[in-house]
Amino acid sequence: MAAVAAVMVTLACNSADSPGPASVASALPALGTGTVEIGGRQVTVHVPASYAPARPAPLVMALHGYTSDAKELETYLRLTPESERHGFIYAYPDGSVDDRGERFWNATDACCAFSSPQPDDSRYLSGLISTIQDSYRIDRARIYLIGHSNGAFMTFRMACDHADQIAAIVAINGATWNDTTQCHPSEPVSVLAIHGSADETITFTGGDIDGVAYPSAATTVAHWLRYNQCTETGRDAPQLDLVTDLPGAETTVRTYAQGCAGGSAVQAWTINGGLHVPQLGPAFAPAVTDFLLAKAKSAR
């Protein structure tokens, strides 16, 4: 089947928070990259050349930051080559547009539904995952999210609300709920929390957005150690060279796996001197992809 390149299709949908009917399947690409409209939002899906319906494929979904969009995020992360290399289906949706004209995800109370509308993005993205599962042969034990900034907040929200769907997340310069009573994962979700120590927007030591607090990078990790029932003792791994605007192997790695329920793990990567939008180097996409694809839900 020939690759489908950026086909724009408008589909009838039930509501702005629902991906709509199963007829979306006929509009999605069989192979290659296609963009469709689902629930009033554009969703781009890349299907690798190796995809075969007889063999379940992992699913990776990427979520952009506030004021950004899906296309810009893919230009930044460059995950399409990883989709081809590893054979996972890759989806990157757009968030809603607020009354300031900015795209966003309604993730936590701190970020980033600053004005109207305030959609149920947790419900929307869960439904989008289900729609993609209905359209392709997806390995239900290997569904992953990666997000930057507001998109990182949203990956944490999804892990809190839909742990039954998601095996692992990568959150880049974001934070989880400050109020732990808002997060009740039904089962373990592996977490890779990446944060720049010099992040000027979502500060490493925690802070607030319009007076609503978000936790520090260390507290975010501590919350997920507790959710996954991990012990507090981690181990250091070799440092990584992930960004181009800092010298040497600038990123420290700490892994927590001991005692974690369901074979899950938590990792904290600190980009020492890293800003909110670090200049990612060629090692970044393979490194985060390798983390995700090594995690899977228990057999069900």
C-alpha cells in the first residue's frame, strides 16, 4: 500500500470531547503519514512501513506545549524516524484553542486552561487512544505518551486517570498534580521525568502559574515513586549527552526500580543547565524511545 501524505479529512463527531464514530478508521493512513480531524481537532498519525495488521504494534502519542501545536512538536522531537526504526504507530494531536488564540491541554489546575473553553482532555485523549486501537492492530500492553511543558502536565494527568491504558510516559519540563488527592492511578505506570535545572518557565524547584502551585521536579518524582510503590532508594546510571547547547554529558540519570509494582520503573533525568526548550541533539529521540519501548503492562 502506498504511503499517504498529509491527507486532510473532516469527520462528523459526537462532541468536542469525543473522537467520534468508528468511521474515522477509513480516513486514517494505511501506511505513511496522514492528518485527520477528530472531535474538532487535527490528529496526525504515522504508520511505519513495517506495520502489518497480523502483528500488534506499540502506540506512541506525543502532546505539545502551551502555544505550540502538534506539527511544531514533531519538528522538535523528531520521533517519526524512531517510528520507522522500531515499528510503532505514532500519533500527535492538536489541543484546543483558547480565547487567547493559543493551543493548550486542560491538564491540571496549574496548567493550562487559563480561559475558555475548558475541555475534558483526559476523556478526549483516552477516547482517541481507543479510536486508534479500533483502527489499527495495537499492542494494548504497549501504549505510551510523551509530552513537553503543558503536554508533559497532560501525560501525568493521563497516567493518573487512565493507568489501565498507558504503560509508560515521558514528561519533559512539566509537573504532576500538586494535590496528590487528584491522582489515583488504578495500576502502575512507568515514568521518565526529564527536567532542566535552569528551566525558566516550569522551574526545577517548583512554583506557581497564576497563583496555582505545581510541585518541584524532585516532588513530582517522589509522588510517582509512591504511586508505583517503589522504594525511595534509586541508583545512578551513566550521564547522557542529549542537548547541543551544553558541553559534554550534561544529563544525570537516576533510576528507581526496586520494589516498584507491576514491573514499573521511575527515572529522573536532570539536564544540568537546561532551559525550558533545550536544544535536543540526535541522541534524545532514541534515548526516550528506548525507555518507553522497554516497558509493557502485565499480561491481561
